[in-house]
Amino acid sequence: MADVTFTVDGKKLTAPAGTLLIEACRKAGIEIPAFCYYPGLSLQAACRMCVVRQEKVPKLQTACTTTVAEGQVFVTESPEIAQARKATLQLLLGNHPLDCPVCDAGGECELQDMTFKYGAGESLYAEAKQHRDEQQWSPAVFFDRPRCILCYRCVRMCGEGMDVWALGVQNRGVSSVIAPNGEDHLDCEECGMCIDVCPVGALTSGSYRYKTRPWEMNHVSTICTHCGDGCKVTLGVRQSHEGTDLVRGDNRDKSGINGDFLCAKGRFGFDFVNSEERLARPLVRNASGRLEPTTWENALRVAAAKLKEVRDSRGGDSIAVLGSNRTTNEENYLLQKLARTVLRTNNIDHVRTADYATFARSLAGQEHKAASLRDAGNAPAILLVGGNPTEEHPLLAWQLRSNVRLNKARLYVVNHRTIKLERQAKAVQGVPPNGYRDLTALLDRNEGDLAKAVMAEESLLLIFGQEYRGEQMEALVSWGLKRGNVRFAYLGDHSNSRGAADMGVLPDLLPGYVSVNAPGAFAEEYAGMPAAPGKTAPEFLEMAQSGQLGALVVVGENPAQRLGWAPDALRKTFLVVQDLFLTETALQADVVFPAASLYEKTGTITNTFGDVQLAKKAADRPGVRPDFEILVRLADAMGADVKALVPFGKRGMRADFGQSRGAQSGEADRHAVWLASHGLEPKLSPFDPLAVLDEIERLVPAYKLDRLNLFAGNDVPTEPAFVPVSALTQPRADLVNPAHDGLFTSGTLGRYSAYLREIEEHQAHQLAETAAD
Amino acid sequence: MTPRESETMSIFSPALAARFDALVEKYPVKRSALIPMMLYAQDEIGYLSDAVIAEIADRLGLTELDVRNVASYYSMLRFKPAGRFNIQVCTNISCMLRGAYDLFDRFQEELGVGHKGITPDGVFSLEEVECIGACCWAPAIQVNYDFHDELAADSVPGILQQYRERAAANGGR
Amino acid sequence: MPRLVSHPDEVKIVTRRFGQGAANIEKYLELGGYEAAKKCLTQGPDWIINEMKASNLRGRGGAGFPTGLKWSFVPKQSAKPKYVLVNGDESEPGTCKDHLIFLHDPHAVIEGTIIAGLAIGAKMGFIYLRGEYRYLLEIMEKAVADAYSKGFLGKGIFGSDTEFEVVTQTGAGAYEVGEESALMESLEGKRGVPRIKPPFPAVVGLYGGPTVINNAETIATVPHVIAMGGAAYAAVGSERNGGTRLFGLSGHVERPGVYELPMGYNLKKMIYEVGGGVRGGRKLKAVVPGGSSTPVLLPEEIENLGMDFDQVGKAGSMLGSGGVVVIDDQTCIVEFALRTISFYQHESCGWCIPCREGTDWLKKSLTRFHAGFGEAKDIDNIRYLAENMMGRTFCPLGDAAAMPTLGFVKKFRKEFEDHLNGKPCPFAKHVELAVV
Ligand SMILES: Cc1cc2nc3c(=O)[nH]c(=O)nc-3n(C[C@H](O)[C@H](O)[C@H](O)COP(=O)(O)O)c2cc1C
Ligand code: SF4
Ligand code: FES
């Protein structure tokens, strides 16, 4: 809409006609208090805190419902307005318990803040306040009725925002009360969004309540370690005798890719970090065959010696490396580099949750075709094929719902089963489980409501699930490319599955999906790596069983569980495991290194949309080390040139490898040159993962990152278009093994979250009850 | 539940179920039938039991929470049984000025129950209510839906007798 | 059965058919019924609206908005269907006039609804009755069924090719549902919480379509306006206040009842002549002129007060719903205020803070006060509370609670003071209220 000019407190402001006054003011730095108004949720005008005076209008107006028009004049602060707000606060405080000293929201309470501002300190009322016991509605949600000021944010967030509709308002007048759908309990997705939007301490979280005071915590913004969406999460960290405790997960600054949103896993599933079962010391299998705690020096020595021995006696081919879907890009990059340059093997793989290699191959050379997760919140038309975002990509589901609700976006759903997002869809097309193959033909024939509507769209965001792999995906992408004005996104599990693939934790592909036997920046610098593609994860098992696998290094993965490897399959293999817990796989290991979780280290991770974000170290845990550091120390103990592995120190790495003549001569240190040209300082520690990030940017084509934004805590997109087409080989679609983790599960990690387990039990109980009815 | 199933499994009498089937067709939007349905269901069953709420929610495609949210707003709807004859005494201003409190006190005395009380035999319940739209014929009461107006405390025994006889004629309860 | 009254000063227009069995459609027709609707069918919307404007008929629901003007706000073209909604929620204490209309002249409501529909181009009308009016709903339902069988409602009404449907609806106990936007919510099967305005119902109303909402008395008056002609109707009343009004005289009058008197009729006369004076020859203490939400008037304020919207407004109160509640000198005003506020506390929908919390605190303070536990500062606190509710709430219910309170405290401060310092109520009235 056209811009209009109006006056607020004597200042001329401009905003599109029809903008809500409260929003226009906030953008101009004029804060108008409000309880019930919440951006993106339906308007209520119920709390009456936002009252302002509009010229020529007899009554005070609510800024949350007033839309701006040309020439209007407003006053937002005056004695009259302050009095109105003060009186409203006095009314609220008349019944509100003054238990701020023990209330979870104390210090983070909008009612406190406003009382402070408008000075409604004295009580007008002689009547006793009504006390009511707190209720537990679910493992996640507690409700303290007297504290509730009935702003209805929770009701709207649950219904409009989450499409769960588990909260309502019952009774009327002063008896009005927020009520859960199970009468005395909640039956919902446990996302905790209601707690998040509650302006006071009426809704509190089971995981945080009565644990600490907000000002006793440090608040660190990092990235969630669970699903492939990569929400920004703020962790509340408190010092403790153990180093630090993570006491809270929330989404305070709302600045992330996830805006307002966080799901149950992001909000509550951080507690695995504090688990009693965390490994705190390295373990080495002793002479009697039992795992025994030891020192880092000893564990490193044992592991390094054996790995070196296997490599030198049986060749790098007899060693294999299994990487992780949750470690950082820097760690993944370092891991493959260690495998290829130190262990001298291409036998490196991870448990692939999606066929990212084919995705990269399909989009290679096609600029601006890869979608960011943000696009899901803005695109005018979205075609969602396969997948089940509500369960497996909660943030994506949120973005799609919000986009449909707030921007009138059109969502089209094609799926082989009924998914919840159909409720937002403009058209739905069912297909048989193996029927995705025919989708492009169906669209091209322009038959049926969905096809007709989709074909009529000017642009399309095409999001597809793990149902798509290999040729089928290539066919779908090439259909989209032909059609034009289509962007693509591919849905895989886990917080850094995409990063693992991007970083070349694959037997046949180097970082950036460059074939191991094709020339490229990485291969050029690290000449002498094995040129033949290595073995895949399932082949590791075969090698182990036939005695060909001398050693296996597993980082942050649990193949015994995830790939169903038999407990004794690795008997003849020297097994090194880096993990947080003594998993089924770690139990088989010869050496176990206690690793830090994502919340205890810094590095970048890439969500399934290819958005890169910076995870920041929030907590400390005695005894554990980041996988990055473990790998560096292991290499060092093996006698490798650490400086070649991690370009740290005043000079990075030497890249000319003896070339002393011709055009290249004198270009002694490409890394140093690159750093200088990018205005970056050399990193001084071998344990600084950002040194490797520098190298990733330099050598991985898709990772030309906007650093300023990245370090400011924003998500920055990668560009698969920069992957050289010529270098690509046919990926192995058959190895894809999706995890399909739901709202409360998160692989092995999730099993160590007491909180997620509790929620799961609650859900199972709920289900059993409904079934019994 | 499919519609057919819900029909056969209805907890309402066939006549009421048929009435509901017709009611939902009357409005541009089905949900408009909600409040009448709840009131008529209460007339038949006595109160909004969990089963009533479940069936109404099902018939209108609403969640039970939604039905409860609406039901709990309206003061005539209740979630617990009342007496067979619910005596509602208006004590609002016009009635108050003409002796409604004396009337209410007399009902309390005669019945031995107070506001929202039910007599042990379940025949009567008593309620003090807001204005019932009979101000010019005050004081007035409603027994279920029947109005009785221009009353005095002395009218109480006669009114109670009248309903006791009706209760007896209908087999005790 | 509510007693019918009459008085020589009455001008019987709307009540013309009362007591004559006009609920029977044959009788209604015999008494000239449905002629106005037929006339409107031939004359068309603009003519109807002009007649309505000329009539100076102002809404009988309380606010007194000119009916013709309201109808003219409905856009001619609309993508969504338009509706007529008759407000028969009648719940304002002191008001029982619509009760009699539904009882004695249900077809007038139907006929008025048809005419309103013709005026705005609606094909459907709803008649919403409060839940307590079950027997009246049954009368209305029968009348609607009869009108259908006569062909006055349905596909081609009165043999024309115009369609008009009427649906009756029951509430289930909620005063706030009388507020027009809450009424629409209720009719849509929701909690009776009002809507944000704008948009106004005439533009976005029921089911999102343009909607005219009128009080049942307003609608029942419409056929008479058409039959008499707008100008003739206007001439009956006072300036800018056309016609007659159904005044409900209640409380301490000798002959309470619903009387149809011309707009502008003197209030004192109404009490002393029409109503037969204060009951038992007592002295008049105060009058609530237009339903419980209107500020009380003192005897000296009603001397020359003509009962129309403008004059009562000027006197510092409101004509409201026309429910005149007479209070004699043996009445405790604090108790009266408490009972009034208890009602608004009970009926507040709870949506907005000033009304939800304000009515509750007013009730609590007044209860304590009336029980003799008040302190001097409470009087000012009560006033402070009411002043801070005025004009600050989401819908006018907050004002409806605050206005009379302010009136009581301002005009009867002395009586409040007499309750202070542990003194029992000077009138030895009830101190407890069971309604919560
Ligand atoms: C709290 C509240 C209660 C109301 N109750 C009624 C009512 O019971 N009946 C009625 O006709 N109007 C009632 N009104 C007025 C309606 O909002 C509306 O103005 C009226 O129905 C319009 O009809 P009219 O123009 O014919 O008066 C109420 C208004 C408020 C604010
Ligand atoms: S689990 Fe996924 S959606 Fe939930 S907070 Fe973590 S990244 Fe976000
Ligand atoms: S924010 Fe405007 S009324 Fe609450």
C-alpha cells in the first residue's frame, strides 16, 4: 500500500497506509506498551494498555487496532494516557500475586516492567487475593492461574501459530480462565510456545521452573542440535561446581531464522548435556578386555599408535572413518581431511539421511535456485512434495503455516499419506507410496485441481522430502528448472546432515561434492591423496567381518544402533569412538574419547536448506573436548603435520608443494594470501575451528559465506550452483537411510534427554487413554 | 466417527437427534447450531455431560475444548445436573425493589437449600438469577422455562405444591 | 402471563394489536398485517429507507441510533450475502418490552424483518431471543412456520420473485450477547465476546456479510411506520425522536407495566399519572430512566424532563432501553448500587481488563461497604475505579457499569458516608448477595 504521513508525539512518521499504529511506532522507536498485542497473531484490543489519543477522536484509541492514514495526529504519552495505563495495571495487580521473588518470570515479566514504568505500586484494594494451586498440564507446561492476566497470547499462539488449538478460554468475566484441551491436562505438541509468549509467569516450563533467577544466567545464542531446520536457540547457562549447567532453552531475542518459533526439542531437549551418563574421561580397553578410565595422554597415545601401526603395516585402505550428522562443518571437514591426508584412506562415510549429493548435482551451475528456509516464510506459492514437516521439520511447518496465514501464500501438498499441513493447503494431491515418479507428468498434463493451480503459479518454491533420491530427484529438479522461476529445497534429518555431505564425509566425494579423482581446489592443495573412491558405511561392516578392516574411527555416530551392526561385528577391528555417551557402539570400542556436544563448542552448521549458522559455545563440561580438538590431538599423536591439517599460526599452510618455477613460483602461502585479501587475521591456535572455516571458504565452492552476517548470528545461504558440474559423479542413492525422527525423538542423543523421554511417555499415555475411550 | 455411526450411536432421543440433523442445515454455517443444540440437549439430558459435549462436538466438527469454551460462557448451561424443576429467582433491581429477596429467602426456607442447591429428592433446585425480562411484573421467577410473576413470599408454598404434584404425576422424580 | 396495562395517555401504535390474539396469523392479517411488507415489495429499497429516515425512528435497543440512517450504511453491492439480525436478547435490568412484543405480536417482528431485508437487499433474517424466553421462542417459531406456509417467507414471498428466509435462534444466558457484535458471535456459535470495530456490522457482519442489527421493538415498529407513513409517525414524537416508545415502568410504582407513550412524554407525569405514583404513597427518592446502566435522576431532575434521547441525555443520563425504575425513599442506594454492579460483574464477558477487573473490584468494594466495613477512602476509590473504566473498555458494557456507579456516588455521597465506621445499613437491608 502507498505510504502515508502522520504525526506521533510531534514527530512526522511515514508508513504504508493501513499499518497498525503500534507497529509503525515500534519501527520508529516509539514503544507502546501492550499485553495482548503480539505481532503475527490476531488482534484482541483486550488489555487496553496501548491506548493513545488521536486528534478529533473523543475516546482513547487502542494503538494495536488503529491503522494509520494520511494526516492523522497521535499522542502516545501524556498524563491522561499514563493514568489510563496505571489504572489498568492497578486493576491487574489487585488480584495478581506479589510472588515476584519466587516467580520464574521475575526479572523477565512484562507486568513488572510496566508497573515499574507507570508506578502502580500502591494497592487500592483491601480484599484478600485469591489463591489457587498451580496446575501441571503436561511435562512441559505448568499453569499458575492467579498470575494469568488473560492476554490470550497463549491461546492464539497454540491455535493460530501452531495449529494445535489445545488452549481455550472458559467461563466468563472475572471467572474467565485459560483451559487446556484435556480438561486438567494438555494434549499437544509440547512446543512450549505458550510459555514463551506468556508476558508474565502464568505459564512456566517444567524444565526450568524454580531452578534459577534469570539474572543468574548467561544467555548464549546458538543453534539447536536436533533436527535439520536449525533453529536459533538461546541457552541459559549457570555456573556450577561442574563448570556450567544448562538450565533453560528458549528463544529470547527472536532474531534467528526461526523468528518466534522453537519446538519441544529445541526448547527442552538440551538436557542430555547435563545427563549423569555423560562420559567424563577417556576409556581404553585394558588387558582383561574391559573399558577402563584413563588419561587423555594415554588414550591418545594408544589410539594414535594403533592407527599408525595399521596404516603403516596394512595400508590406509584398511582403515575406515564414520562421521557424524551433528558435528560442525569444521569438524566434518577436518575429519575427512584427516582421513584422506593422515590416515590416507577414502573409506569415509556417514549415515546419510538424504541424497544431498544428487541435490547438489542437480543444482550445480544453476544460480539462485536453492531456497533458504526463510523463503518458506515468504514464497507466494509452495509445492510440498513428500515429507512430513509438522513432525520432522517443525520450523518449516511453522514457516509454511505463518506464510499461508499472514501472507496468504498458497500451499500445495502432494503426499502418499495424510499430513497435517493439508489443513493449510489450497490443494492436495494424494499419490501411492511409490507414485512420486509420475508427479511431473501429472503436473504437465495439467489435470486435477492441484496440477491446474500449480501450473498457473508464476513462481514456485518446491520443497521435497527424502522420498526423492537419485534419478527421481534429478527428474523433479530438471522439471522445475525447465518450468522456470522455481526454487528448491530438500528435507533431510539432523542438525548437520547437510554439512556432513557438503564437507565431503563421503567415500567418493571431496568437500563440495568434487569427485575424489577429479581435479579441484582441495585436491590440488593436498596432492597425493588416495584417488580411488573408498568404501561406504555398509561396506565397512563387510570389511570388518572379513577381517579386512584394521581400524575404524567413529565420530558422533552410533552404527550399532542406527545401522544395526551386530555387537561383535567389530571384534577384529581396532575401534576408536568419540561420543558424549557410552553408546552401543562405544561399548565395543578399544578407545573412547568423551566429546563435547554442540552446545559446548563453536563452529558452523548447515541446515537442510543449506543455510549456514554459527553455533556458539554455551557450556563447559569437565573432562570433555570438542571433536575438533580430539582430532587435532590424535593427528598430532600420530606425528602428522598439524599445521597442514589446521592452517593456524602466522603463516597458514604452504601450498606450492615444492613448485619453485613458473607462474606459481613465489606464491608461497595461498592461505595467508587469501586471509589477507579477505581482511582476516590468521588464527593462532591449532584448536581454533575458525581456522578451518577459513579454509572451507577458500576451498569449498558453495561456501562463499557472508561472514559479517554469519558472525552477527544470522543465517547465510550457501550456493550449490558454484559446485563445478564437470566434477560430479553419480551418487549412491541406495545408501540413503532417513532417520524420520519425530517431534520428541532425536536419534541416540534424544534417548539421553530425560525431558524428551518424559514427554514421550506422557504422549504415549495420552494416546492409550484416548484409545481406551 | 462417521456421520452414520454417530446417528446410530446418538445419546439423544430419536426426536432430538432428528431435530439436530435439521438444525445444522438451517444456518449458512453449521456451527451456528451450537448454542441451541447445547440448550436443547441440556433440556433432555439434564446437563452437559461429557457424552453430550462429545456428541455435539462430533456433530459440528468442533473440538470438545471448543464446545466447552462456548458452553462455559453461557450462564444457563451447566455441567452438573440440576433438580427436575429449577427455580430461578430474579433478584435484580426491579424485582429486588418489590421483595425478591424475601421471596428468595422463603424458597430457601421451604426447600432447605441455598443458591445452586438441589433438594435431596432431586425434585427442586434453587438459583438466584439475573434479570429475566419480567421487570414490570416483579418479582418474578422462572421454574425451568415457566414464568411466574407478581409474586410475594406467600406465593411460594403454592408454587412448590403445583410442581410437586407434577413431579408425582410423572412417577416420583 | 404478564399483565397488560393501559392508560389514556398512551398512543397505541406498536401495541395496537396486543391482547387481540395477533399471534395467530389469520388474526394478524385481519388486523392489517403484512400489508406494509407487500407495499414495500412494490416500492423498493430507496423508498423504504426514505420513509424510515423521515420517521425519525431511533433504535430502541438503547443507543438511539436513527434506524433509516443505519440501513442506508449497508453497501448496495456486496460479494457476501447480507443479513438482518433482530436483537431480542433483552437483558438490561428494568426492560421487558420485547417480551410483550414476542408474546402478542410476533408477526410484526417477522414483517419488520422482511421490510428491513427488502431495504438492504438481504435474503435472510435472524431473530435472536434470549435463552430464558423459551415460551416466546416457541411462539415466534410457530409464527415463522405460519408465515412460511402462507408464502410470506421463502422462495417467492407474497407471490413475487423475491426470496426471504427467517431463522429463529435462542441464546443461553448472557447479557453481553445483546451487544450487537457479541450477538453475531453468539449466533455464529461462539463465546459472546464482542468484535473489534471497525469494521462495523453494516459492512462486515454476520458470516462476514453486511448486516443490519436492530432491536426487536425497532423492528416491530417498522411495519407501522410504513403503514402510517414516515412523516406521520415522526409527528407523534418529539423533535428528532419520532413516534412512541414502549416504556417499562417498574419498581416502586403503584401500577407497573409497559406503556406506549409518545417520545418526549414527561417523566414525572409518567411516574405519577401513568404509573399511579410511588407505591404506598411514599416519597420518590430517585429514578433510573432507561435500564440499569443509565445514571439515576433525582426528583428535582425530572420535573420538566421529556423522555426522549436528547432531553434525557442533556439531563446527564440516557433514555437507554426505556426501562424506568422507580425508587422510593425507603430504599438503600448503596444496596441498589451493589445489586446493579453485581449484575455487570456477573455479565462482563471478561475480554478486557478494565471491565473484567473493574466490575469485580467495584462489586467487592461495594459489598464490603454495604456490610459496614467500608472506609472513607473507599468512596473515592469506587469513584476512581468507575472513572477509570469510563471510555476505556472494549465495548460499552464497561461504561454501563461505570456510569450508574458514578451517578450513585455523586448524587448519594451522603448515603455512602452513612454506611461508614461500622454503621449498619440505615435501611437494614440484605448485606449478602448469592449471585456470583
Ligand atoms: C452490553 C450491551 C448490551 C446490549 N443489550 C441489548 C439488548 O439486549 N437488546 C437490544 O436490542 N440491544 C442491546 N444492546 C444494543 C445493541 O448493541 C444494538 O445497539 C442494538 O441492538 C441496535 O438496535 P437498535 O438500533 O434498533 O437500537 C446492547 C448493547 C450493549 C453495549
Ligand atoms: S528440533 Fe528442529 S525445529 Fe526444533 S528447535 Fe531444533 S532445529 Fe528447531
Ligand atoms: S494491546 Fe491493544 S488492547 Fe491490548
